[in-house]
Amino acid sequence: MSKKSTSFRYSLNKNKYLLEPEVERLVYILTSFKDKDARNCTLLWTLLHTGARAQEVLNLRKTDLNIYDRSLLIHGIKGSNDRELPLATWLFTRLEAQAAQMSGDLVFGISYPRLRQIWEHYRPVEKKVHSLRHTFAIQLYKKTRDLRLVQVALGHRNIANTMIYADYIYSQQELRKLIL
């Protein structure tokens, strides 16, 4: 009896990323609490605007902030590449302020379970915190149509891992053309 080789292909669907109205709701929520809860709002904005994995953001050190070009060095985990991402001035300023408040080397200094609690408090819908990574990737791909750029931004070593975003956007657009 021969064993069949099964290849698992990760499938993206609307339950794994934030839809545009959900992103707008999250931004509204974070903006409403940015002064009362600066650390947690900055943490969630960083996840949304970098596409970094939750643990990659929790591992951020003060030395990962590059003040000269307002960028953030993300140390890849799970076999992904390190990458340096430019940040909007407003987000970089918030990260600098957050880092300045910390006595240790870490920018946020919290655990993953605590991050999950924060996400459950602020999330606009019941989706996982990892949905912010997928949201970033989809938005970047829609804006640029540059799969290689998305690969670099996410730290993927293999372009095949990044293809899920192009495949998903393409299939949604083509189905929309045919059905609507």
C-alpha cells in the first residue's frame, strides 16, 4: 500500500482578515482610546501597520527603532527573515514614546496571553490577533500589486507562502466579474 502525499495549502478567507468596515471600526476604537490607553493602542497599531507576527512585536527592543529613517527592525521568527519597515511619523513617534516609558530593553514588555486579552478588549469582531497580519498583507498587495514587496514586508523566505494573498484577491475579483 502506498502513502499518498498530501500537500496542505493555507487558504485565506474573510474570517482570517479584517474587512474594510472592520478596519475602520478598529481605527475608530483605537483613536478613541489612544490617550487613555497609549501602550495598548500603539501595540495594536503596530501590528496593523507592519504585518508583524504578534510575538515579533512583543520581542521589539528599543534598539530596533531607527530614529534616522523612522523605521522598525523586526526580527523574524518561525524561520522568517528579519526586515526593516518604514513607519508613518505618527506611529514612529508613538513607539518612541512607548519605548521611553519602559525601564527595560523591550518596547512593550508584556506576554502573549496579555496581548490576547488586549486584542479581545479592542477587536471590532471576533477574529484572531493574527488577522492583523493578513489584513496588512491584503492591503499592501491591493495597493501595490507587488507580490515580492509583500513577501519582503512579511519576512517570508518562500514566495509560495505569499501567493495566498495574490490568489485570494485574484479569485475574488474574477468571481465578482463573472457573478455580478
